[in-house]
Amino acid sequence: MTSFASSNTQQARTVRVVRALLNIMARREGIIMELLIGFISGAVGGNVAGGVSKNLNQGTLINSISGIVGGGIVGQVLGMLGAGGAAGGLDIGSILTQVAGGGIGGGAVLAIVGVVKNMMAK
């Protein structure tokens, strides 16, 4: 009788470990998707900001790099604040939040880079 109870306990532990590992893997995939959405929308936001404001435009490469940095930072901050799919979910609301945040962050970092570069040129 003891070996049967011990066997059930071991199986229950194994099931809990497998479920925990699956939850970790699902969360990791959500984080990667959040980062990708932030990077892509940040690059777009940086280039849009550069196109709209010619005095901040640094060229496609610098606009994109600034946007990627800004989109990644804002995406992570939104995730820490609980917005944008913090639970690893990728519903339409969290995707739109990540896209908007990434675009705004990309434009903001490009604006900072442009202002600093313009100040250094004087």
C-alpha cells in the first residue's frame, strides 16, 4: 500500500513540474513576441518621426536604430506596468498597446537623438 501512495505522490510532483515548465515556456514566447512587436513598431515610429520632422531626421539607419531602442524600452516598461500583454497573452488589445507604445517610444528616442545631435553641431 505504501508504494502505491508513494507512486501517486511522485506522479503528482512530476505533473506539477511539467506544468510549471510549460508555463515558463509560454511566458517566454509571450516576452519574445512583445519584444518583436516593440522593436518593429519602434523602427516604424522612428522613421515616421524622422519623415515628419526634417530637422530631427538622421537618415533611415539612425532613425531605425533609435526607434528600435525606444520601442524596446517602452515595450518593456509597458510589460512591467501590466499593460501590453504582461501575462503573456497576445490579444488584440495588448498587441495594439505594444504597437502604439513602440511607435511613440521610437519617435521619442529619435527626437532625443536629433536634439542632442543638433546641439552638438552648433
